[in-house]
Amino acid sequence: MKATVGVDLSFVTVTANGREVSLELWDTGGQERFQAFTPSYYRGAYGAILVYDVSDRRTFIRVGSWLNQIKMFATDENIVIILVGNKIDLAVREVSREEGLTFAKKHNILFIETSALENQYVSHMLEKLANKILSTHHIPQRDTSKTVKPGISAEQEKQKTGGCCS
């Protein structure tokens, strides 16, 4: 899988707290050269996903600065944050599950490990995030029966699935 260059936008629908929830995911890429652009994406966000590579300690070390940036620029003081250790499918590990869990507990954020390549626990991670967002924020349910997107039929919209994470 190729790394995100700049910003990538995805839409994913998950079931959370018994209702269908549409998530708008902005993947801002972890490279430092894109860090100047990311604060604007935190404004108005209900949730944030911090992803590190379990096979590369440097990515885990950077999580602290990303977390500080979210807390500094997020306009919602109750933003839900989930820490995700990705690439658990790889044989080599530089960051243990316990290290990720300890960091998450210390900062009172959610935690999960995934493999985006093998699609392991990615849906579960999104459902976990959506459930916490719905239990933390009052988000009214929209009547989507009348929503029409240009060029997409209602049947196509129902069949859409999304992907996540690089």
C-alpha cells in the first residue's frame, strides 16, 4: 500500500449504537512536510484517529506530538481520539501492544491494533470510534431518505463501502 501524500478523503458507513453512521475520514498523512496543513482538519471534528506503525518505533514516538496538536487545535474539547497500532500482520515489531495500551490509558484515549493490509479490525476500530462519538456528543439523526447525491442513485449509495488507513 502506498503512503498518503497530502490529504485523502474517504466516506465510510458503520453501524454504531444501533444506527447507521456516516464517517468522513480525512487522512492527512504522517510525514512532517504535511504537518503545517493538518490543524485546519481538527476544527469541528468529533473524532481523530492517530495511527502508528507497530514495526517502526519512530512513528510511535511521533504520536505524542500529533496528540498535542489535536488538543491544541480541535475546537471540540470532547473530541474522541483513538490510537491505532497498524501493520500487526508484519512479523517484525518495534512497538508492543502493551506500550500502545499504556500510552492510550495515560492520555485517556481509545486503543486498538489493526492491519489495514489484511483488513483486520479496521471495521471494529471505526465502530468503536463511532460508538464513543455518539455516546459523547448529541448528534441528531438525519433523515437520509430524501438525500440525493449528484450522479449517485439511492441504490448505489446503499451499496457503497469504504476503506481506511494506509
